[in-house]
Amino acid sequence: MNFDNLASSIKTWAFELGFQKVGISDIDLSTQQVGLSNWLEAGYHGNMAWMAENQELRLNPDKLHPGTTRIISVRMNYLPSQALFASNLENADSGYISRYALGRDYHKLMRNQLKKLAQKIESEAGELGYRPFVDSAPVLERPLAQQAGLGWIGKHSLLLDEDAGSWFFLGELFINLPLPVDEASTNQCGKCSACMTSCPTSAIVEEGIVDSRRCISYLTIENKDAIPIEFRKAIGNRIYGCDDCQLVCPWNREAPLSQRHDFQRKDIFGDSDLLALFKWDEDTFLKNLEGSAIRRIGHQQWLRNIAVAIGNAPFKQEYLDALEMRMGMSTLLDEHISWALDQQLAQLPFEQNSRIEIRKRRLIRIVKKGLPRDA
């Protein structure tokens, strides 16, 4: 079999399946071992215990899927046509959601397309040993993508491509064919450090090194516990993820918009008013976010994040009323609601603040004792 021709055909099939770029690499990740160990030893993974597990599998793809000799890395652009970055971030009464999560959850979609790619290859090369991955197993996807020529790892630790910036998803297909490999990408960030200096919580501690414990994406998505007080003001109105390091990156200035309907903004986010989102009960949350990546954080974490954003918003009596109505759902949520109430009250003149403060303290006592609210 002519593997050069097969590799060319694979790229053509990948484009036909909706991927914007595809590359092939070997499975040698030995250069990543020291960096991964240092990152974990520094505790930068926070409470993502799964990052510290299965290191042997991360560094040796053929142990994750025996027989693997090559990895096909693919890219799928996701930037929605109605990104509305500035208007959303500048409106403190509106919740900001990371642009990748405005549409349909990408995991299943991309995995299905990778399976179709594998089936195309099988129709040409015969039965394969293959396995598709989309952020679903211990895979070092960005180093693999760089080795496959899809881009370089920027100072914000995301993959960057000179034609598409960083607004794309990555996926991998592990296979057992000795295909020719592509040339690895070289870093083109140069002296630019815009992502590092613009991070609201200074999470990018070194070039290419992110302390997850300070990252807003981690704090609002992966972190299931209380958001540290020191980061709550910096979170602003970001209720799910953060795009700041991508927004300032020069390589993203001309990033292409996604043409996929799946990644366009869901109609429900046409109005991202904090008060409206905070009023969703759990059934509404699950219904409105069906098929969305946001659903996995759960209703309580959703409310926790919005409570912080409300605390950072301009004073409104409606915010006080909404926060008070949510008191008593859980200790975790009460902590963030109490903080948000304090932030709202701090914006009032002293006398008015004092009167509402008494009301707030009384409510907290009632909730803790399990008494009726009109007691």
C-alpha cells in the first residue's frame, strides 16, 4: 500500500467531514515528561485529580490504545458568528459565557466525525486498530497537535495557528498504520506577552504555564467548591469560562468564523440577563441547556457563578430580592449569596445599607434555623 497517497486521502476525507485542518504525528512524547511532572508537583492542576492520574498513559499513547503507531490530529473551528465579545463583557448585568460553550457540546459531534474518518480509512486500507478521542481520556492533545503541524502552544498554553488563531477544538484518532508524519509547528509568539498581562487573575505564571487554581475557566467550571474570595471581583460577569487571553492575542484578529450551525449561539443566550438566568430552576436549567457543555456543571454551580456576577454588578433592588429568594438551598450557595449581598449593599449610602443589612442578617438566621421566611 502507498501510505503517502493514503495520508493525502485522509486529509481530503477529513476536510469533507468538516475538519479545517489535519496532521499526522508519531507517538513520541518523551519531551513532555519533565514539564508535566513539574506542573503537577507545583499543584497547578488544583483539584483536577484526574490530571495527576494515568501519567504513563498520557506519555505513551500506545499504552492507552495498544498497537498505536500514529496519531491523526484534527481541528474544528468554533467561533460563532454572533460572538459579541465586547458588548457582553462590558455589560455588567449580562452573564458572559465562554464562546466555545454558546452552541452544542462538541465532544460527541467531533467523536462521531472521527469515527467516520476511521471508517473511510478502513474502506481503503482494510480493518484498522483505531480509537477516537475528544477531550475524553488521558491524551496530551496540544503537544500531539503541535507535532502534527496544527499549530504551536502559545504562552497561554493554548494551541495557536497562524491562520485560525485559537478558536478551535481538537480531536485525535489513534491508528496502527505507519503513515508519513507531518512537520511539527514552530512557536511564533515572539516577544508578545499580551495574554499574560491581560489575565484577570494572573493565572499565566510563566510562558506556557497556567496555574489552574487562579484560572477563571477552572474556577467557574472544574472547581466544585467555593470560589476563593480573592478572585471573585476579578471574575466580573464571567459565569462560565473566560476568553480574555484569546481576545487579546494578535493571532486571533483575523480568526475565521465557524460555519457549523452546531456551534452558533443558542437562542436561549440571546438574552443573557443575570437576573433572568439566576431565576432558572433546575428543570429549566436542564431543559434550556440540553445538548450544551454547560449542563455538566449542574444547577447549583450555575447559580454559584451567577451569584458572584451579581455581586459584581451595579446595585439593583431586584438583585437583593433574587439573592434572598435563593438563600437556604445549600451551604455552598449561601456563602456566595451572602458575599454577593455584601457587594450589592456596599454600593448604597450608609443609612440605607444599614437597614437592608439588618434585613439580610435576619434572613440568614431564619434560613440557618429552618424557620419559615415570614417568622
